[in-house]
Amino acid sequence: MLKVGRLIRDSPVRWEAAYKTFLAATETTRPRAYLEFLEDNIPIPTPRQEGAAVRVLSIGSGSGEVDSAILRKILQRQSSVYNRVVEPSGEMIKNFKAMVQHDTSFGAVKFDWRQQTAEEYFSDNDGKKFDLAHAVHVLYFVEDHHATLRNMWEQLAEGGHLFAFLLTGMLWPPTGLPMGYG
Ligand SMILES: C[S@@+](CC[C@H](N)C(=O)[O-])C[C@H]1O[C@@H](n2cnc3c(N)ncnc32)[C@H](O)[C@@H]1O
């Protein structure tokens, strides 16, 4: 059976180079459609107790462009957020940290950085419950997306939201890349 998701572990330098090339190639067409879709569809979670921070679990956060859009949306309604970042690439985490350090709008967000794959994270975690768990453009890379979704679901607090976003097989004409929302 085809094994996916190994390059990030076996050769992170090659993986990062390939991902940067992909981002550069799609830069002119990528951002608006998908950030607008996210902003319109991301559920705004409420904390488990009044006054508590909203807890967000982000699987495969990358360098934080999508996470930051999600956090901004939540901060319009909620005063504080705890955001656990599960991301195997050290380079991506470094870029994400650099971005939030220079942006005062994230002052109300407590970040919990985990440089791990989803598989590593779910095999040994502290059982914390989350009001929102999301995986945006990540399920293609994990070893078993059913298991990943199930594990994310199990980490939800009562009434919590799970948001998974991935592309389907349609092609996006300007780039010839797959497009569609799943
Ligand atoms: C296409 S990027 C998406 C990043 C971000 N969520 C976004 O939408 O901009 C996929 C991310 O998944 C991460 N990733 C790859 N394999 C993973 C795994 N097994 N578990 C968790 N994340 C993984 C990559 O390092 C990368 O940052």
C-alpha cells in the first residue's frame, strides 16, 4: 500500500524545499479563495466555563498563516485563547513564532508549541480537552486520516468543534492544481 506522510520525517529539508516551491507556485491564486472560505466557515468556539480561555488544538499548523486567521476570528468574540500547535517541522514553527512575536493582536493567545507529528502527539498526550480542533490541508500527510480524525474528536470538550479542510479532485484552472473543499 502507498505510504504517505514520510518525507517530512525522513527528509525534512527536502520536504520544506518542496513545500516552499509549492507555495511560491500557487501564491497568486491560493490565498483569497481559501482564507475567505475559512473565515466564513470556521466555527467560533465558546469556552467550557465562563471566563476561561478558549482551547484550540491545531494539527499541522505550518508557519501559522491559517492559524492566525482562525485566531483573529475567535478573538473577535472571545477574550483569551490557548492554542496548542502540533507541527513536525522545526522551520515552520520557527516562522510561526517569529510572526506572532511581532504581532500584538496575539497578546491574548497563549501558545503551546509541540514539534511533533500527529501520530507522535496522539500516542502520548495529556488528555487535555479542546473547544476547537482543526486540521487544514493536513490529512493528506498523516499515516491514517481516520485515526487522526478519531483522535481529534476524542480530544474535544463537550460541545467542541472539529474542523477538517482538504482538497478534493477538481482542478483549479489557473494552476492545474486540485481544488475543492472536503
Ligand atoms: C500543506 S501544510 C498546511 C499548513 C497549514 N495548516 C495551512 O493550511 O497553511 C501541511 C502541514 O502539515 C504538516 N505535517 C506533515 N505531516 C504531518 C503529520 N504526520 N502530522 C502533523 N502534521 C504534519 C507539515 O509540516 C505542514 O506544515
